[in-house]
Amino acid sequence: MMNICRNCLSNLKLTVAVNRSHARLCRYAVMHCQRSFYSTGGGNHIWKSVISRTSRQPFSQTIPHSSHSASNLGLLKILQNLKHKICLLTSSLPSRTTSKYFSQSQVSQQNPASLVEEITLTFSESHQSILSRMKDQVDFGIIFDIDGVIGRGANPFMASKKMMKLLTDKDGEFMVPVSFCTNSVGLATDKANLLSNWLDVKIKPEQMIGAHGPLTVFNELHDKRVLIVGQGKILEMAHELGFTNVVTIEEVKEAFPLLDIVDHSNRHYIAKHGITRSHSQDEFEPIEAIVLIGEPNRWETHLQLIVDLLLTGGHPAFAPDKHIPQQHIPIVACNMDLVFMADACMPRFGHGAFLVCLESLYKKITGHDIQYKALIGKPSEITFRYAEHCISKHAQQIGITKPIRTLYLIGDNPEVDVFGSNLYNKFIKECLQNENCDFPHTSRQIPEDFDFNPQTALRCNSVLVGTGVYDPKIGKIEDQELDVYHHGHRDFESDKKLKVPSMYCSDVYDAVLSILEKEVGVFDFTNNNEKKDDSEYLS
């Protein structure tokens, strides 16, 4: 049966009168038509791929444009039949192109290349109508990573702009709930404006989830005296998150200049000018919590002073007792990425590398592990729970009435994006079976008093693209030997199965199209109602 948009056109089913091999060719041809909505240069390259993948033999010559070529007759017949049936199936859609491009009087005058172009154009204008009419049936949402998925460094990928046209209507309004979850940090308004310029679509700040985003629901910390660590507009970020009494490392250094002796210039200044007990030191109020938003500059200064604050209960005016207790002031870390992909030819150190240094120094000095109050940012369950909350809110804003049942995370890093998505999927399954979900570390626990929308997702699927950290040349994750080293954070288990994605795709456009094919069921050319596995077509 051939079925367009199962949910809103399920009553319009017609049998495809072709044999099994021709049906397979049609199925793959339609997928390629969809994936070339906005491509240029005609359809020859598409059919080279179709013939090659269907016959599993090399295709060495270009398909001629003449419809009278003997080698084209079979293919042309299939396409004409396909075109006619698509015309019937889409006749009820408000598409201005249907009658123009699917006129039976023109069928005999066409060739394979022009037919591909016509079918492609019709898809591009009708899929929005199909999805728009399905709004009351949408029960899934898509979470996008940014670096390595939407763009790299300061440059967006072309596939990102094409992808966005699949998810928005002619007015640029979203038809599917979407959020952007990145482990980088910054003001949500700045990030939203950047993505809006990249994608030519209005992205709202509430759709942005930085590594620090879930801090908005940590209400118990908002009125405490908190040291904020990171780079950029950290004070503005802290206020945006709801913190009211923040301190920077510069203020600590100013109050206690003798602590930063790792800075040789500071050492020389003190030796030359001397120093007396400062007035600011006497009035310095103890730090009640530390929030590590992102990697700082001058790591040596930050590492020294953060360890000092942990050892002294937030007031480093005097040395700690000889016996150092295991408990210390609360510390929250955002973004555990050991590395990330930017413009360089290889991954660069991320905030996770800074955390490794801090944890190692603290344990070497005290003999104890740092006890995080929370670890947020991907791959933590807290961040994915917050992402589901944001998806749920966006769904309500765009008129989606059904509860969100399926989440998709499109990412480029198996250690972070895929791992986190699968970890949250595991969390969902355990919560469905048990009323109380156990966490192996308190740093990953989701507090019950967080002000979230109800948790409704039944699954979280991971989609891995090959435009960032993951290099498709190395092959699939499941086919590789287990890494000797665990690159994730120490509070997260090393489990190779959690790094295996639900789906591999070449780029974000391919990923979104595959999701829509799965959720909307745009086309099904099988001879029964059973949905087939598309993995061989997507590899």
C-alpha cells in the first residue's frame, strides 16, 4: 500500500501496481526526491544513486534526458505511475502546484530528470500543508545540538537552513516543537538572535538551552552569595538565571591578594610594594555556593582560589583545620564536555577538561572527591528533563494539544549527545516501571520540587550526524572496540551501549527528514501496513 501522511490521509490508499523490485526503487526514489527539495542542478545525480543502490552495481554513465531511450523506458513508466498516484493522493491538499504538475496530459512528454524535478517541487510545497493539517496529531519534539550540528564556529551549515524549512510553515512559524540544547554558555537572547540570523527563522530565547539553562529552576541557590565562574557576560547570565547575590573571582582575588601567588606578576608586585591586611578582606562575606558556568581564562588562578574556598567554607582568610571534612560548600558544574568541535581541524579542550584538573587537585590535596550538588548540561538527566519541559512549553505555544510522547536529540558527539539521550531514555523507562527513580550519584538527581511541566515522554531517541566531533569514516559506534579510556565525567558510567545512536544521518537535514518520515509516515511503498526498517537507506 502507498500511504501519504498516515494520520490525516489514511483513508486515501491505493495499491502500487509494480513488482517488489520496482516498489523498492520507487520507495528509494521518493526518499531522494524529498531530500532534494532545495537542491540545484537537475535530477541526474539522484537517479545515478537510485540505480546504483537498487541494483548494487556501479553506474558509470549519465541517464540521458530523452524519454525515448530504451534504458529509461522502465524507469519512466514507474515514475509516471508514481506521479499519477501522488496526484490522486494529494488532490485534497491546498497545494497550488498539484494540478499544474500532475496533469495526466503531460505525462507522456516527460523524461526521468524532469519528472524528478516536478515531484520534488510538489513535495516541497505540499509537505508543509500536510504537516500543518497534522498539528493536532503531533506528539513529538526535536532537540538540536548547535556546535557541529547547526553550524561550526561562527558559520552555519547550509543543511541547517534547508532543514528549518521542513519544520516551519510559509510564515516561518514552527509546526513541530523545537529547542536548541548546547553545552556552550551565553545569554539566551544573544544565542537566539544568532540562530535566527543563521536559520532565517525567529528563534525565541525560551527555546535556547545552554549548559547553564537548568539553573533557572535551582531556586534554593538564587538568593545565596554565589561565586560565578566562566567567561563573557557571566554577571548578566547569572542575573538572567535568577541569581541575586553574585561574586566573581576578581573580587575574591582583590580581597585576598596573597592567595594568587601562582601569578608571578602578582608575586613580584607584592615583593616590591608589600601588602597589608585589606579593608575589603575584613568585610568579605563568606561564599555560600560555587557555580561553574563554563571554562574560565587563567586556569591557574581559578583552580587555586576555588580549592581555597572549598577548604575554608567559603572564607579563605585563615587556613583550614588539619582535619579536612569531606563536606564542603555546594558546588554546581555546567557543561562536562571534555572536548568540543570548533573551527580547528581537531577537537579542543572544553569545560570538562577544567573539571578534571579541579577534581584531581582537590583529591590530591584532601584525599576526598569533590561532591557536586549538581552536574548540569549534556549528558545529565537534569538537562534532558529541562529540555523536555522546554519542548512541552513550546508545543503549547504553537498550538500542539497532544502530550509529547517522543523526543529526538540530534547531536554530533557520541560521548555527550548520544550518551545523554540514551541515558534519559533509560531514566524514562525506569520511571515508568518504578515510582521512585534511583540515581547512582546525587549530582545527577532531579529534585522533586523543580517547577517543570509534567513529564510525558515515553522515549528519547538519539540521532548522530557526521558534521562535528563524530567522524563517519571511523564507522558505526557499535562496530568499534571499546575505548580504553572513559572520556565522560567520573560521575557517569562508562557504557558503550549508551553511545550507540538510534539513527545515523549524514547531516541535520537528513536527520530531520528521517524523523518526519518516521513520525509522519509520508510515504510507504510496501505491500502491507507493516513499517519497514529504513536503516539500509540511511547509511
